[in-house]
Amino acid sequence: LDGSVADYDDAADNDSWIAINNIFEGGTNGIANMVSRSNNIFVNSGITLQTGEILETDLTKLFVDPTNRDYHTKTGSPAINGGADISSLIAQLQQKFPQYNFYKDKDGNQRPNGAWDIGAYEF
């Protein structure tokens, strides 16, 4: 249920992981120790929230039809316009991950559409 998670530093012994604009469902091992983390939604508790992050345990408040794995953002979801502006990071991320277009969502829609959304799909 991705947004942007990246190994931001090339030094093998000094990796700086970032997680911005993601929805995490499942375990949170390792996520709590990331150097930079903001504007994520966590489905399970047990993590200290940082800037712009929320806990939402009811997937039906986030997605169109999570039971049938339709993870498109639904009207009223806190993911809509809840993301951080990652424009300043995109040039560096694009060099490191040229296979990804950070200005497109999983369906190929332009993002942001207004403010940045959290998750894989732009509303």
C-alpha cells in the first residue's frame, strides 16, 4: 500500500531510510527506526506516530473495498490530501530508482492532484 520508501543514502554502512506518504498494514518492525518518516497511515498500533502520521485500524475508512483488495482511496479517507510534498526529493529518487515515476500513481494517474495523497493511488 505504497507511497515512497527509499534507501536514501548510497553508503552501504550508513543507509538512511525514508518512508513518506505510505499506508502500512502489518508489522512495524524496522519502520520505527527509519531516519526520516512522515505523513504515513498505520493500520496496527504499537508505533509512536511522527509528523503527519495517523493510526486508522478500520480499512473501510481508507479504501473503496479492502475485502476484495480494491485499495483505491475512498471519498472521505484521511489519505486524501494528507501526504507530504515530496517534490524536493523526486530528482534524487528518480536518479536512484529510474524505473519509477514518482509523479504517477499505481494506475498511471498524475500526482499530486492538488495536494499529495497518502498511499498508492491518487484520489
